[in-house]
Amino acid sequence: MLDPTILTIGGIVLGIAIIERILERWGVIDLVDQFAKVMRFILPVAFYSALFYFFATFIL
């Protein structure tokens, strides 16, 4: 079964992507660029932490 933590992280990432698309359509380019710089750091950290959590929970 899927873990609620992984589903929550996936939902947050999906929500962020939708918000970014809306802001891009509205023409708020500067905010989208700043947001993209932050997401380049947060998304890999969230992905690897979720992956580590999965292995620590189900493998060990």
C-alpha cells in the first residue's frame, strides 16, 4: 500500500506545479522564476527524503 507521507509529498508537489502554471499564465514571470529557484532545491530534497523514508520503513 502507499504510505500517507509519500502521498502527501506528491500532492504538495502537484499543487505547486499547478500554482506555477497559473502564475505563468497570469504573467507573473518574476515570481515564477524565484519559485523555480527554490523548487530546484526543495524537490530533490523531498524526493530523496521520501525515498529514504520508504526504504527505512519497508526494508528494515
